[in-house]
Amino acid sequence: MPAAPETQGDTVRNPHAGLPFTTSDEEIADALLDVSIPTLMLSLVHMSGDPGVIRGRLRPAGLFLNEVQGYMSEEDRAEARAIALDVIRDYRDRGCPEPEPVSPELLKEMMEWLVVEPVPDEYVPMVLEEMELDGVDSRTVAGPSDPAARDAFPVVVIGCGESGLLAGIRLQEAGIPFTIVEKNAGVGGTWWENSYPGARVDVGNHFYCYSFEPSDHWTEYFAQQPELQAYFQDVMTRHGIDRHVRWETEVLGATWDDDDATWSVRVRGADGSEETLRARAVISAVGQLNRPHLPDIPGADTFAGPSFHSARWDHDLDLTGLRVAMVGAGASGFQIAPAIAERVAHLTVFQRTPQWMFPNPDYHEPVGPGVRWALRHLPFYGRWYRFLLFWPGCDKGLEAARIDPDYPDGERAVSDANDFARQMFTEWITSQVGDDAELLAKVVPDYPATGKRTLQDNGSWLRTLTRDDVDLVRTPIDHVEPDAVVTVDGERHGCDVIVWATGFRAKDLLFPMEIVGRDGTDLRDMWGQRPAAYLGITVPGFPNLFCMYGPGTNLAHGGSLIFHSECQMRYISKCLQHLIDDGRRTMEPRREVYEDWHERSQAELRTLVWTLPSIEHSFYKNDDGEIHTLSPWRLVDYWTWTREPDLADYELT
């Protein structure tokens, strides 16, 4: 975790400027063997004040997601380390002074040098805010000015995952009273619930953390569940949010009272007792991957052995020597199979459709001690490293996902860029399968690349499928018997345990809560299978209700849900500020604004690969083949739209 900023005289040292150090030359040289050399060279600019460091021959040669060395040769990297040792030694011997601020022109030059391409002007403010090089968290919102008005405006937050915790932090900063209601016994949301073997994040951890709470302690580049949950626990404890949380308490529903402009939030505690909380505003932070989906398969309830969903893993059960049937092989199953294959007697994986995957050699790799030293001590190393992880996944995925209407073979690919992605992914898969034609036919998807959730792979998945004690079954399941899963061809697959890696009820937003707005309107009845919210945040007829990770905000093309949450919570904070400071009772989007947003989002989605009719069994789609959960927008656009609410978009009373 970031150390507390040091005080230097009457000033506070920028928390991203690094902690002063007395590390020996030998230890520094060892540390530099671990680090990202392009990131290191930008830190040298800060330490030395000399932009010439990046204006010479040594520079990154290219950019790709999770490739942090910029394709620099080992010879060039060694030369850069030698230069760096001299600069760092001098910086150390000068007492590690806080570097002088860098001019905006040089910062843009440094950005473009690092990512080996132009950074359009519209992105620069967003990137600078995300990097926080000035040490100022500009996403925090000043609290309403009247303390009495603040105290009279209590807020209930539903859920204490990453977005609910963020909401608590921002509300506390603004001085607005709040209560977080969390159905689990601890913080983390999906990172509390999904504790199955192999559970890990698929966004680089040095980006998958709050912008204002960077972490230099990660032990893996893509941390596993226990470490992720511990991160959120630590952030919660240090910000003192836990005292505001009602643990093991489930929200049953919320009803709007127009007479006194309040929400009545019905909750049920662990002991079964119910009570009602009163709030002037409600923030839903329940997530979309929150309620497990169990398929309706005949005979499932007759199975004699242990049977559980991946998000309800039975940690008391020892799988050693047992025959395991895993139904589903999406994002969760993809992680579970390699983690358990070596200790079970036999693993049978049932999969409807294969998934596209792209290579990520760091997916299971530990973070070396040199990297942690650099993050802790080298000025702004962590900030530039965050940008290096962010940029390749910032809106570039939309290029490969966008449909070219003139592309000749829409079943294979939707554009030249999409076909290139398909070729790259296919080569990665075939390079691991070898001459096993039967397995190859099962694992290469027949739909365009990125059409479903694309997974990251370091070779562990296909290596698992080539084991003699692992079978991949693509034949549909017919029914379950007490000791077997039976496919439609009549084949019995004997098993002792069934793991349902079958995902979540992602399309049933806010399920199973009953949210009743003005005039008795039930939100889920109003939505049906077409949930929508203006900017994914507000809904007409439901005053003072704000969603985080609401309809149309799931990301399938890059970025991080934490980034989206920070955008949403800043917007919500400013809405609350207007409500309180202006003495408003209610705030809800105008119906025409809401409908226009949904129509434009749907039109934009229809230009993207995820909506192709030929792509079946996608958890993005509802029963009509429509998508209402994904965001089709560039991150820079969403960031821009959520910086400040436009009150003209709202009905205010």
C-alpha cells in the first residue's frame, strides 16, 4: 500500500514521487533487472530533469497489451540499465529530492514516447487525471457547504464490492451520512464470493486498483482472489468505512415515498429479522456478476455427490482422487480446470462453445522484488507503469470489434482488424495443440474474434486439455444421474463431484430486489429484458436513485470496471452536491434524455461484433438476442460525459 506522504518543511511530498532511499549500487543494479525499461526511462526524466534521456537512440519499438518492455532488445535494455544506475545513484546521493513538475508539452512527449504512437489531445486530460502526477486526487468532490443540509440527507449504498466501497469513501470525503448494506460477511463483492481455485483478475493489477490507492505490494501481476480481497479490506480499514457497513444484511427492496422525498429500504439481517432504513438517496452498487446462474438440467437434483456453483465453492471438500465434472468453461472454468487437474482422478469439462484467448505470458507470473522496489522508490515509476497498462486497453478493442458492413465474410471476421486478431489468436491456440486434430476442432471458435468475452492465456488452459486424465466434451448435456452426467448421444460420464461453472444472471440487473419508484412502478417490470439507465446511472420515475455498474456499463473492449466506477461515483457525488446545496428534493433524468441515450447506445452496439446474430450462447444477450448490459462507448467519451452532470438533462423539484 502507498506510504503516507512525507513532510518536507512546510510542504507535503507528492505521494507518487517515491520514498527516499539509501539502497546500495549493487542492490539498485539487481532491482533494475526486474523492471519495465521504458517505464524506468521516464522515471529517469523526472529524477534528472533531462528529457534527453528519451530523445536518443534508446526507445521502445512497439506496443501490445501486457508487453511492458516495448519490444526493446536485451542489448538496448542493458544499455538503459547502465544509464539508469548512474542517474539513480546521483539522485540518491542528492538526498532523493522531490522532482520539479514537468511541463505539459514534455508530459505529452513522454506519453507518446512510451506508447510509440500519438496520444490524441482529447485523451490527454483523462490520462493526466488517471495518472495523478501532481499528487492530487481530482476525482474527489467537495462536500455540500451547509453541514445541517448534509446531515439531513442520508444515503443508503447497496453492496460493498469495489464500487460500493468507493461510494463510501467519496461520501465520507463529502461529509454526507451513509450506510452501506452488504449481504456478505466481508468486503470485495465478486472478490469475496469467487474464491474457487485459480480465481484471479484478468486486468493488470497495477491498473486494477483505485487511482487514488495504488499498490506496490502485489505479489503477482494478475493477483489471485485472496490478495485482491485483502486489498479492498485494507483500503476499507484505512479509510474507516467498515463502521458504516451492515454486514450479512440483504436488501429486499426499496420504495419511493413522493410525499417526503425519501426511499424506504427494506433489509433482512443474518438472523432473519427485517427493518426499514430511510434515505434521501440510494446508490445501487450490486454489480452484474452477482447472482449465480444454474442451468435447468433434468436430474440435477438427483446427483448423489457434492454439487456446487463455482461462486459457492465448497472449501471443505478435498478433490484429491475424485472424478470431477465441470459444466461450463467460460472465464471461471478457464481458471478452475488448470488449478485442479493435477489432483483430481479425472476431470471432464463440458463446454458449449470454445472461447477466443490471447497470449499473456505474465498471467501467472510473480512480481519481482526489483519491481516492488521501483514502485516504492523511483519517482512516478508506478504512475507511468499504470499508464503503460491502461493505454493498450483504452478504446483499442473497439477497433477490432467494429463491424465493417462491406467486409466479405462476416461469419469469419467483421473487418480486416478483426481478421488479424482472429489469425493471431488462432496461431496461439494451434501452436499449443500440435497435431491433435480432434482437440483442435473443439478449441478453435467458429465465430469472429472478440465476439464473446476474450480470455487471457499463458498456456495453462490448453496444456490442461491435453492431459490424459482430462476430457473436453462439446456434446450437449441431456440429463444428470446420481453418479454421472449424460450427454444427448447417450454417453455416461461418471463423476463424484459436479462443479457448475455456469456464470451469473448478468442480464437480471438488481435481481432479486424489488425497487418501486414513483406511482408504484416496479423497476424490473419497467425494464423487462431491456434494462437501461441514462449514462448507466439514473432512471426516470426513480428519483434520487443512482446506479454504479448499471445497465450498459459493462466493459468488453478494455479498460477496467474500477475506472468506470470512479467516473460514475464522481458524477453521483456532484448530483448529490447539487441536490443538497440547491435545496432540491428530487432529481431524475428527463424521459426524452433517457430514451435518446438508450436508442443511441443500441444503435452503437449494432455496429459491434457482440451483436452478430450468428454468435449464440452469449451471456451478453437477452432472449431476443439484444444486448443491454455492455457499453459501446469509448472510455474517453464516457469519462467526458460523466465529469459534470448537465442539470438540463434532469427534472429537479
